[in-house]
Amino acid sequence: MPVIGFGAGLLFFFRGLRFYRETLLVADTPAIPIRSVAMGLVQVHGVAKGDGAFPSPVSGLPCYAFKVRIERWRQNSNRGGWSHYRTDVNGTRFYLEDDTGRVQVDPRGSDLDLPKNCRRTVPESMWSMWSDKEADFPSTEAGAALLEVRSDDDLLEYAEGIGGMSNTRYRFTEYCVLPGNEYDVIGTCTENPHPSGPDDRNLITKGQNEQTYLISSKAAGQLERSLRWKSALMVWGGVALAAACAAFLLAEFGLF
């Protein structure tokens, strides 16, 4: 266990450094009007629009991109808890619009910094009905076109692909890019290979050289503060965890 803790501490530390780098990029890349975007790293703010919205996996809301964190319930002796099972991320192209124009965004490969859209636990228990069924859908254009919420069998099949026959409990937490909501996008502007017109020649995507690509529901200042706080927590928390586990290992072997 101390060896795992030491490795986790190093992982948190290096991930914290990555978040710190993103913080510096956000600070050094001011948001610009969409009509002023040029090739390279850009930050723009606007409203998500377009005809390509598809149903999200858990809530069924029409969205352009989603992230679903799936956790599995594990029972050990008399105690149980949620453990990470997998995280699914997917999306389709959409437009980001402001008062000056619009630009196409390909969300694939982006980090999605979004509020929780909903949470479902299946199969449901009395406990999960009260604590985990947090389906407070946002009041947006997407809310008016709410599709049918997935059944428990649908979600079990989504988790394991076995037709809903599992007795394992899963918890699904969903985050979505929704039509009509405002987002900040920090990514690489390139030439759109399939423009629909003269005002559709730019595409924001994940760059080949610059890997920073973030879609956030936070305003630029709030996003910078969030990244700064997260990076500091991960860097110093990782250092503390790694140091504590290293000290325990040294003490165990009589070297400390």
C-alpha cells in the first residue's frame, strides 16, 4: 500500500504541474472576439449552437459533447464503497457564436470542465433514490427538448454491454456541453477542411504541438482561479503523499 501511495503521490504531482502550465496559458491567452481568431492557440467565449446535438448517455439530453464517470460498488467484508470503473468522453462538432461571428469547434480530445448534469445509480436502492438521483437538468434550450431518460437496463448495458443482466451496482455522473449554454474554449485554431461558407473557414481543435485544449462553463477569470487552486492542491498534496509513503517505507526497512 505505501508503494501505491508513493506512486499516486508522484502522479498527482506531475498532473498538478500540467494544470499549472494550463493556468499560465489561460492567463497569457486573453479571450478575443470570434471574428478576430487567427491560426494558433486562442481563447474564445460564446454560445454553443448547431444542428448536430445527440442524446447524452445518461440523461438523454441533446448535447454536443459529454463526459460520463462510471463508478462500481465494491463490497469488502462489512464495508463497501465506490471505485472508479471508467470514464467515457465523446462529442461532435458544433459552433461557438458571439456578437461578432461564429467558429466551428471539434470537442474530441478536449478536457471538459463542466458542471454536473445529472447522477444516476443503478440498480436503485432506497439510499440511492435520495442521495444519488440528482437530475436537476439545466434550464436551457436543451431542457425544452428533453428526451426519455435511460432505464436501469439501458445503463447497465451501457456500462457492461451485457443486456442489463448484471447484479453489480453502478453510479453514473454526467457532464455535457449543451445547446444554448455559454462556454470558454481554449484550443488551437486551424483551417477548417470542410467549410460550409466563407464565414466557416476556422476550426478550433486539439493541436498537434500544443496539447492544451479546454472547454469550460466558467468565465476566464473564474477558470484561471479554478486551475490555479487545482494545480496547487495536486502539487503539494502529491508531494505530501509521496513524502509520507517514502518515510513509512524507509522506517519499515530500518533506513530512517
